[in-house]
Amino acid sequence: MPLILNEEQEMLQDAAQGFLAEKAPVAAFRKVRDNKPADGFCRDLWAEMAEMGWAGIIVDEDHGGSGFGYVGAGVLAEQMGRNLTASPFFSTSVLGATAIQQYGTQKQRDENLAAISSGERLFALAVDEGPRHNPSRIKFSAKPAGNGFVLSGTKTFVADGHVADKLIIAARTSGEQGDADVITLFLVDADAPQIRREPTPMIDSRNAANITVDGLEVTGDDILGELDGGYAALEGILSAGRAVLSAEMSGSAQQVFGVTTDYLKEREQFGQKIGSFQGLQHRAAHLATEIEMMKSAVLKSLKDLDEDFENAGITCSLAKAKTGQVAQLATKEAIQMHGGIGVTDEYDVGLYFKRVHVAQQMFGDAGFHSDRWAKNSGF
Amino acid sequence: MSDLEEFRAEVRAWLKENCPEEMRDGDITAENQCWGGRQWEFQSEAQKIWFERALAKGYTVPSWPKEYGGAGLSADQAKILDEERQAINARKPLSNFGISMLGPALLAYGTHEQKKQHLTGIARGEIRWCQGYSEPGAGSDLASLKTKCEDKGDHWLINGQKIWTSNADISDWIFCLVRTDFDAPKHEGITFILIDMASEGISVKPIVLISGHSPFCETFFDEVKVPKSYGEGNPSVVGEVNRGWDVAKNLLVHERGMLGTMSPLKGTTGPENLGKFAVEKIGLDAAGRLDDPALRERIAQAELDNWAYNLTVERMTDEANAGNGLGAKSSMLKYVASELTKRGTELRMDIEGTTAATIGAEGIEYGSLANNWLYNRAYSILGGTTEVQLNIISKRVLGLPSQ
């Protein structure tokens, strides 16, 4: 398969460009940021996205989805990254939909996928327990009790955890911290009285929550995937998340780089355009090259997810590692090349800098993924 | 089955039938590749058989027109042939500068008779070409070249010196940039000319590099007479007199494309399989990680960057085939490929530590790691330095203004 978008995917890209430019440009994100709505995003906008088939972008058509797969999800995420669009798309339509579609029972699929596609039910994945992403160190416990389990523990930085209707919680069903084989995923209602959700305002103005669960009783029916076999499922969900998050960061990096090269062509100092200075040209040319490398890694990871989901994990690590580095470089250079106005709140480049920082921390930064690559390669 | 699928099946069967087992040993290197030319001697019977069978099918230059020795394949078909060849790890039957650099320029700028003579000679492996571009005073600023070419009525008279002419000592012909007008602005007095290396007055001197032996030479032109024409409709000049810079630029794009996708990255000198190499030399710690954490991180980074680069070659090739062209983006590939190649050998040198820095009594052994490491310093200089590539990207890809 060629490593380019097909005609259908290009049309989706055009549609997303047009829609977001009109309905959700950076100005709309600023509004959400400044008005601080409790949800952290605009419900009407989300409803419109769902109507266009975006909420069910990876969901099969039998469940009301649009069946575009991960390349389609990446195409949308890239455009959202360009516009800094805040929505439940990532948590619900990528993480939630992947979890249910790939690992859910028929019953779970029937109960949830259509509600994802329609945009009416929101999901969140609760995996991390500390400041640095490390899914192999899960302590959150699920103790066998009667016919089921009792869940207790704390999860940090659960994106959309504050607004989600359903939580997917990665818990330890036995064994020691660091022991990967005994993780189980549970799908639970987020509004259970034993669950306390504390919104954590983030530097990128997105919505996330710390979640504490104290003695929530669940049954075997609430297990998503296999008992004690949840780590592989978690890896699959995380892989999808890493690839789509990379696509979002790639969009942010490309957008901010475009804005920066435009500025280099306009801004004059010492009587000439600053873009004529070789000191800036070479940095811009290096960054442009790195952006091309990043785009290839991102597209490959999305294609691998569509073509061979089970074995796409390492390509997704490549994408996340490369994108983390390049998008950070792009946003840092954007600020520096803009000079003083680059650090003002009025200018958009700072918003990209903040978002990319959080996105690169999420589900593993570049260091996490190069370590993962090395381990996987046997060194 | 679509036409392309049918073609793929045919090609697969043909390769299976015709490519000798010995020629399926991975990517070619400068040492084992089939260069062709008057002085060429096949290194093995298998190499000869493979070349002859490919030649009969037009597969030494698959995408060139049939009338010039190619197979007339479309871009899609050529890509399929390449994929199928790589799938069985087969070498290219013939590879040289004629195929990768002069050929594309002649296809774009040559007359029918020029193509007939020179492309056919390249396709048949009869003529080996070298490139006469750089001069001692014209490196990155190539257009300031001074090799003088005077119009003497029935012939051209050439005086001057070229440098970094790879393999000039074993090449048959040279494609050369010369100055035909010293009064015009520097880009407008240059002519692209084809010269037989056997001409009287040409002498060649190999250059010894920090790595020892090298393919580079100095080539001197002392009162060299070059015919105006090699036959009816077949001038020695390609394109118009004084418009050679257009041809040269076209050719440089192909050179960068070639340098940007060349094989050193895939052999033992690049960042591929560095981790495996490091484990053999250094070993693992109790947790199963390379017993040198700082080196481990650098290796992982280099391998990831290498992977992203390989994917970019794939993506840009697919984009070019889909009709968007590659254009100045070839400078991006050249830039990354040369920097990654250097990084790969630097890491290998670090992995082997003082062992790699030890040389025998005979000096630096040809083909050794140290030899590659030293030679690779040239990758970001030859074919346009890294800095020149960054200038090109700034201006031609990003459209940044000139001073």
C-alpha cells in the first residue's frame, strides 16, 4: 500500500479543513479557555462533529460509525491539531472506541459503539498513577470479592475524566507492581458514588481529572477484554492513542511552522526580511526536514493500525517518539523566531507550545518511546 | 487481476527464474556492484549472467524507453520491479553515474541522436561515465567554475582542472561543466559537454583522503580538442551553449535523489542494526538493557531517526509517483541521509571504542570500520554540502527571501 492518503481520505481532510476553519478555529479554543466552561469543550460543536460522522470515525458502519479507520482518525486529529480544537474526540472516539471495538464482548459493543458514534456517551481511559506515563507500574487494585472484584486506587491525569460517562480503568488483579501479566481492564459508570473525580486544570487548557475509587464493587461482566490479560489490550488502546495523538501534534507542528515561515517572510529588521538571514534559514530548513520525517512516521503508524492492529505497537512508538521531539522543536522555534511577540498571550504560537507539551507527556514522551524501541529490539 | 498485479506476477516469476542465487545477497556496495565500462571485468560468472539476462530484458535501465536500451516501464511498473527485486534481496544488475545522473539529464535535454548513442551505451554497460563539476576554486559555489572552453570552428578547445571526479581513472567518458563565456553573468556562460576520457591532453591523478585510498581524482585538461559533433544531430554539447547550468541543475536534483536514497545507510555503516552490533560488543546488564545507558539512548535515537528517514524515502517516492514530483525536497533526503550515515559510523566507532581506533601495520585497512568512518565525513560535503542543501530547502521549498 502506498504511503500516501487515498482519494477518500483526502476528501475527509478537505472536509475537516473547511469545517474546523469555520466552526473551531484557534479563536474558538481561546473562547473556551477564557470562559472556562465546566466541560472544558463546547457541547454544540461536539454534536456537530458527531453528525458529520467524526465521533464514530473508526467505528464500523453496523454500529453507526463511518468506518474510516485510524488513517481517517489521524486525518481529523491532524486538522484538530492545526486548530487546537478541544473536544472529547480523542478520549471517546479513539481510546473508548478502540477499547470497545477491539476488546469488547458482543454485548459491550452493542451497548456502547452506537452511543459513541452518536456522540452521546463520553469515555475516558484511566491508566496513569503518577506524573510520568508508565503503564507497567500500575498499583490500582481490583481485589476478588464474592462473584466479582472491589476496585480501589487513584488515577492521575485522566483526559476527559471529568466529563466522561464511562471510565475504562486499568487495575491490578494480582501480583506486584511492575508485574505486567495481571492487569485487567474494567468498564464502569463514571458517576458511581465510590468514584471521586477532581478536575485538574492543565497548562494546555484541556480538561482532565484525578480519579479516586474507593471500594467500587464490579462483576465479571464489567471486565473489558480478558481477566488478567488486560495488559495486551491496554497496549493496543495506548498504541491507537499514541498514533492519533502524534497526528494531532503533527498538525500543531505543521501549523505553527507555517505561521513561523510566514512571519520570517514579513518581519523586517536591519532593513531586510529576517527570513533572509542564514542563521534563521538553516534552522527553518532543518525543522522543515524533520517535519517531513515526522509526517512519514505518523502516517505509517496509522496505516499499520488499520492493516495489522496487533503488530502496530512499535510503529506507534516511533511516531510518538519522533513527533514528541519534532513538535516540541517546532513550537520552541516558533516562539524564538517570533521574538518578543512569541511570548505574548495574544499570539497563538504560545498556545501550541503548551498543547504540544502536554500531548508529548501523554502516553509516553520521546524518551519513553525510544526506551521502548530499544527493549523491543533486544538492547 | 489488474494490469499492475499481472505485471507484478510476471516480474516475480522472471526474477525467480533469472536472478542467480549468488546475486541475492542484499544491497549492493561500491565493492560488489556491477559498474560496467570498457575496463570492466565481471567479478563472478553469476554477476555476468545476471547482467546479461537483465540487459536482454531492458532491466538495466527499466524506466528508459525501449529504443535507448530500457524496458519502457511506467513509474508504477518500475516501482514494482524494484520492490520485487528487493523482496528477494537481489542486487541491481548494473549501477553507475550514467544511469543515475547523466541518463535522466539526457532524457530531459538530449537530442534523439545523443540519446541513441549515449543512453544505449550506458544501458548496455559499455561506457562508464564520471562527473566533471567541481574545481579547486569552485566547490559549493559551483557556478564560479573556470575550466575554459573555446570555440575553434570545427572543435572546442578545453583547458583547466576538475577535482573530486569520482573514478575518473577508470571511467570512459566525462560529462563536464565548462565556461564558454567569461563575460556573461556566472550562471549564463556555462556549457554542459560530453568528452571521451581517451582524448589527448586529459590526465588524471587520484586523491588520497584521511581514510586512505579513495575513488576521487583530479582531472586535468591541457589543450584538449573536443569535436563539435559526434555525428548527424549528435553534438558534444547537451542543451544550448551557455545554458549548461539548466542541465547541471536538473542533474544535481537527480544526484541528490540518488545520494539521498543510496545504500550506505542499509549496509554495515549506517544506523541500521546498531543495537544488535552493540549487544555483541558490549553485552546486556541484569535487566536486559545494553550495559551502557548513555550509548543505548543514542543508538535508539539513531535507529528511530533512520527508520523515519526510510519511511520518508518511501512516502516521497509514492508522492512523486502520484504526480506531485520530488523537486527540491530531494535536498531534504540528501541532507538527512548524509548526516545519518555519519552518525551511524560515529556510533559504531564509539561502540568498539579503542579497538576500532587500532590500525594494522599496513595502515587503515580498506573496508574497515575506521576507513568507513573517516570516508563518511565526505558524505555531508560531496554532492552539495549540508549547508548548501539547507540553503536550497530555505529558498526552493520554504520560499524564504534572499539577502
